[in-house]
Amino acid sequence: MAVGAGVLPELYPVAGVRLGTVSAGIKTPGRKDLVLLELAQGGHCAAVFTRNAFCAAPVTVAREHLRLCQAQPRYLLVNTGNANAGTGEAGLVAAKDCAAAVAALAAVRPEEVLPFSTGVIGEPLPVAAINAVIPSALAALSPEGWADAAAGIMTTDTRPKGCSLRFRVQDREYTITGIAKGAGMIRPNMATMLAYVATDMAVAPALLQQLLGAAVETTFNRITVDGDTSTNDACVLVATAAAGNPVVVDGDSPLCLALRNALEEVCLALAQGLVRDGEGASKFVTVQVNGGRNEQECLDVAFTIAHSPLVKTALFASDPNWGRLLAAIGRAGLADLQVERVSVYLNDVLIAAGGCRAQSYTEEQGVAAMAPEEIVIRVDLERGDYAAAVWTTDFSYDYVRINAEYRS
């Protein structure tokens, strides 16, 4: 199940990036499950990673290699089917072995290869199977390889996710393209399960990291499927410098502002794409909270609603069980909350006000509001000028089935 058409848009090549996708048979024989991204010399890379203390071995190695290569990696190696998480020292050795295998064949230093993994936790990484197909991945490298790569990084996803834009600044055209994967174990708390975004613009490393952090905060960090933060989350932003512009160092320059807007648009499309393809999802839900004293308390209310199993199951049933919404708002931890000032809407239907059912509300209105695939839950706190939104899904029978059968 998934919400919306989910058609993968045209993904424009980014000068300075080539991608190759092949099958290593890691979990499913014959399935393309290994992606190699080649990055031209002269560009820079920014990244954010999971905050989960049990972070996967490739996260540790990728962080270390990114530091050692001074944010100028030449290859990103991504496998699905095996997370290489919860694997101890052997997992670190395995991740480094795979990076070294790419480096040896591509004639680069091992620290110029960043490894990424996603899939089952706690199983040894099949290093031999991965290394055996690295020559094929190198041979498959192509600037046109984005769509294959978007499919190659999927796990329980039902469809690939991607977004691509072209934009002009000062008579020069630039491209930004991104892909992402993720459907379950999604509350990024940093980025998403895996996301790769590239632009041909030249950007100073510190500014590139700043831009990525800001974009992640308002996009990937505002989604949740099940409230679980993965051990393997990573989001990477590459600036290849192939467009030939002067290196962007000023965060207020027209070039930087244009890139910031394009990056936020791409990241939001990818993040919402993950929610639309949430495991077992039949609803795409926006939780909009207005009138907070600060943004954080708006987010606290929004995430409390979005994480509530009772709210999410009511959404699946298209049941306007507004009492569950009031209960979630009330336990979100807001100090001195005046419940009689709170209003709650399903789409445009006022369902609760003054601390109880709205006088104008009818059950028929609520049922009609809950019927569409896309629903907006709006909460007006009336205690300040701040607002925030998060995006989530319902909980269906299929969510339980998918996760009960995941390792079988």
C-alpha cells in the first residue's frame, strides 16, 4: 500500500556524478541491491548521520572517511538487504574491506570511499558477495543512472523516490537531483534512512554542511512513520563544482539563496515521498499546529499526535475519534495549557473547541473528513505566534504484517 500515484519523475544527470547499480544477491537473488556513486574530483560532500547510539558500522566508517578525505570522497558504496548494524568490530572490518575493494579497483585511497548499508540488523555483511560485483558496478557507471539507483537502494519500499530540478542564477543553469529510500523505522531525527542529493554548483564545504543541516531540519526531521530512528540513517549532499561557477562562500548571495530553495524543495519532496510510501500506509497525514509560544512546543504537540498508535489506527479506520486527538494534545507536555482555548480541525471541519466537541460538529462531517487519502489535522493552541507541521501515516494491518514477516 502507498498513497498517491508515486510516479518517479525525470531525474536529470548532474555533471560530475555517475552511478552504477548491480546485483550482489545480498538478500534476494537477482535483485539489484548494490549502488556505486562516483564523484568527480574537485567537489565537496556534506553529510548528516543517525543519532542512534547503536549506529551501524558503515555510519562509523563513513564519518571517519569523510573526515580523513577532508569532505572530498570519490565514491559512495550503498548496499541494501543487510544493515551491517549490531555487528561489532567485525562489522567495522567488513565496511572497511568493501571500501578498500572499491579503492583498489578505482585507484583511489580507501578513505575516499564512503560505505552505506540498509536492511536486516544483526547479520554479518556478505563482504565476498559485495566485492565480487564491484567490477560490474564500476563498469555500469553512467550519468543517467539515477533512476536505477533509486530502485537499487530500496528495502521494504514499494516504489523508488526521487526529485530533480534545474534552476537559473545569473544566466547560468544548475541542476540538483536527489534519491531516497525508507518506508519503515522512520523517525529520522537527523535525516532519513538513506538519501543522496547532488548539485553541479561549487560550494564551500562549511557552507554546504550548513545548507544540508538547515534543509534536513525542516524536511526529513519533520516526518515519522512509526517513531523509530534507524541505526543506519544517512543523508549526503554533494556539490561537484562541475558547473564552473565561482565557489559559493556567502550564505546571503543570490547563488546560495537559489541553492537553498532548490535543496529544500528536493528534500521536502523526498521526505514526503517516504511518508507516502510508509509501510502499510493508506493515508498521508499533515499535522499542522499553530499558535504556540515557540516552534518546539508546536513540534511537541504535532509529534505526540503523529506518534500515537490510537490516533494512527483511527486514521486507518477513517474513524473521527476526536477524543484521541485531545488526549494526545493534553499529554504533549505543554506548560499551563488552557484547553478551553484549543481548537482542533479535521481538514476544514471544526471538531473540538472550548475543551469539548464543537457545537457545530456532526459525526457525518467527521466521517467525510476522514475518508480521503490525504488528511490535515490542524490544532490551534492560541497561546503564541509560532507554527510547525509534521507529516505521518496511519497504522494498518499491513504495517504489522510487513514487520512481522520482515526477516522471513
